[in-house]
Amino acid sequence: MAQTKKGDLADAISTYEKELKEQKNPERKEAFYTDSGIEVKQVYSPLDLEAFDYLEDLGLPGGYPFTRGVRPNMYRGRLFTMRQYAGFGSARDTNKRFRYLLEQGQSGLSVAFDLPTQLGYDSDIPLARGETGKVGVAIDSLQDMEELFSHIPLEQVNTSMTINAPAGIILAMYIALAEKQGVPAKKLKGTIQNDILKEYVARGTYIFPPEASMRLVTDIFAFCAGETPSWNTISISGYHMREAGATAVQEVAFTLANGIAYVEAASRAGLAVDQFAPRLSFFFNAHLNFFEEVAKFRAARKIWAKIMKERFGARDPRSQMLRFHTQTAGCSLTAQQPMVNIIRVAYQALSACLGGTQSLHTNSYDEALALPSEEAVLMALRTQQVLGYELGVTDTADPLGGSYFVENLTREIEERVWDYLEKVDALGGAVKAIEEGFMQREIHQSAYRYQQEVEEGQRTVIGVNKYTGPYEEPGNLLKVDPEVAELQEQKLRELRQRRDGKQVAAALKNLRSAARGDKNLMPFILEAVKSYATLGETCGVLREVFGEYQQQVII
């Protein structure tokens, strides 16, 4: 087959552009842009990929630079893990939801914790009043963890836990529970989020100052490398920054900048990069601009592979791989016409699949109004199952690879991310950039622009500023029983009476002493957890030693 000459192609494109100007129907807008402000042309061709080297820029699935995916056969061998983020009320309530989802074919658990738990407080303090069990499950001690995973064999499930400041304590509870079930820690599989830097940027559930927080993170890296080798020790998260208003480019750039900071901190702590890097994982948002999201995932893999290989000298290919979980965009869900959210979520999930995610959560259509109802969460799970089993999109690796548009967009995102990473490096790294408010200001400005576009009608949101209709709240919304707080308080009173107080006091004393020194804190946290010291008591010792972080006002 004869190949088109470059000059002939250029002439054809020139003719095409002239014909476009003569079209009777004018274009809908003067110019089209992705959410990151990248202009989208009418058509893409090989001319947009000049100097494109297949092996250098793209490669093959499962090989450096991993643009096309982290496994050679991708979903032909193993589908993405299907998770539904769940947690509400008591441990017993959430256990019922977990078991229901597993019966419906969910392949991994994902735990949401309530606000007091995320901030390291027990449910019986005045500050926790009104928040117990509201946005996740209340976990006050190992006793609650035992109820949460009742009749769920830990060696058979892959569990993700969205917890950050008290991540070491929650992980210790999980390990202690496994021991009680007779499951060796080495057999545990799952992920602890453990990403404190993004809390300072976008989410706010921090406890300790950055230096102490980074020590806790790297202590988990070191401990798990020996004790739980199949456990992902961190999920470096761009999701929450995207929810706060970051663009796709900012999401990748700031996530990878934080990743660099964690690798540097672990290296300073004396860990060899190939000792801990294979268990690093990431967490991204699947937003609405479909092709930009696909390109974003591909660019992120390529950039991280280069960072790990060239900046940190990682030799193990597993250290160079960017493995990630994806959640569809909660901020894109609307309270108006909530059933339309099913469509949004389906396309967002498809972009994650085409982008090569390893794990996926699909939001429920009623989440703009309440915690997901059983009906809504089942629909969200079925969305993943249709995507995995019925559409054919999992039958080949990186099906959009080679698309002139997608490859051009991937390269454009990559270049813009590198620009941001250079700026962060110039400020002294991610921690310094956060302390100076650089990331926060960039995200605030993007969020403002996005909202302004919605309010001025430049950006369409179906049911909100276009094709609106009478508001109808769906029925069967989930409501957390207000008695959950009273139940938790009662359980804590009974626990404190039943446990060995001397053993608890000794364990907390040992933890306090270790925190004042430089020993790895995880064995001491594990000792405290096994004595049934509460989350609040254990965090209280660390608060006493490390102090609490006070957020700066960013202008």
C-alpha cells in the first residue's frame, strides 16, 4: 500500500481548512479547550506528531515508559479491581453493606471513615458530637475493626482504606485483626491512603505538622516492606485536589510532586528506592472532559517512569510503574436531575478504563444528596461490570494508543506537567511549595475560573444551567441513625471497663518514649492497638509529642 507523502498530506490539510471556513453552519464556539486550557483543533493528523518516536514516546504495554499500561496484556489477563467506597454509621452497619456488595460481585473493599476517625478522635468527646458515623464508619478501637470485617476473611479480600493522619493506627488495627483471624500479615493485600501532603493542600484532615507526618509515612514504608510486602503503603492522591478545583494538568503535576517528596523522605530515612517504591500507588479523579482524562492517565505513567528511573535511579521495573486507583468525579454530580449522574459516571469510568486504571470506584447517582442508598450503589457497581464484561473495551491494551488526537493531547499534558514540576522544584520541593501556598493558590484560581464559566453559561451543566426542570428529590435516601453516636459511646465505656488498663498504659508509655526518639513507631502503635487502646488515646500521645498543625491563610 502506497504511503501518503508529507507534502501531499500538508496540502490536503490546507484544503480541508479552507473548506471549513466555507461551511454554512458556523462552529458553536470561537475556540474549543479542554478543562486544562489546551486548545482542541478541528482535526488531528500525523503532522501533529512530528518527531514522535514510537518506542521512546509510546512503547508497548507493560514496558518502559508504561504509557500504554503497566501490564503486557492489561485487562485481558485481569480486570481492574471493582470497588465501591463504603462506610456509614456503625461498624455493624458498614459490614452489612460490605457483605452485600461482595455478594453482588464487587472484587475489592474500600473503607470510608467518619470525620472524628479521620482526625484521630474517639466518638465520645464533645467535638465528635453530630459527626459520628455521618460521612463514614466510626472506628474507635480494634473492637470496631473486628465488627467491620466480621465474616469477611482478610486473606481473600483486597482492602483499601481512605485514612491519612491516623493511617498507621488504622493499619495496625487491620494487622492485629488479621492475627486474630489467623491470617499472616504477609498475606494481606490492600492499600492505605497515607497521603498527608494533599491534606494540607486540599482536604484538611491533617493532625500533626509536616515533619512529624512525613516521619509517620516513612515509618509505614519501612515497616510494611518487611511485614506486609503485598500491601500498598501509600495512595498518593490527586483526587481530592481535583475535587477542590485543580485542572487535569495540575492534578497530575501536584500529585507527582508530592510523590517525589515521599520518595525523597524515604531515601533520607535510609530506605533503598527499590525496597519501597514497588508498593507506591496513586489515586486519580476521572472527570468529564473525556479525552483529556484518558490522556492524563497515560501522561502520568510516562512522567513517573522517567522520574523514578532518571531522578531516583530505580532499577526494578515495578518501582517505575505508576499503578493507580480511580474514582469518578464526585464534584461533577448534581442534586438536580440526579439520574443524569448515572450517565456522567459511566463515561468517566470509561475514560479510566481506556486510560489503564488498576482499580475503580464509580459514584452513586444520589451522592449529591446523601450517602449512597443500596439501590444507587448497586447501579454504580453494575456500571463497572457492564464496562468490564460487555463493551469489549477491555479486550485489547490501550485501544486509543496511536490516535493522533490522544497522542498529541498526552504529549501536551506531559509538557505542561513538567513545567509545573520545575516550578515546584524551584520553590524547594512539594513541602515548601505547600507551606508557601503555591499549590493552594493555583487550585483556588482554577476552581474560581471553572465556577465562573458555569455561572456565565460558558460551561454547560445539564440540569443546572441548561435543560433545567422542576426539582424532584429521589426517594429512599440513606439516613444515618442518630443513635449511632450513643451506641459508640456505650461501647467505649464498656471497653474501658473490660480491657487491662495497666497493659494499655504501658503500651502508650512505650509509644510516647519511641515518638520522642527516632525508632520506627509502627511496632509501638501495633502494641497499643492490640491492648485495645483507642484511636483517640493513641493519637493523643502523638499529639502530645508532635503538636498539632495550624493551617495558614492562603491569599
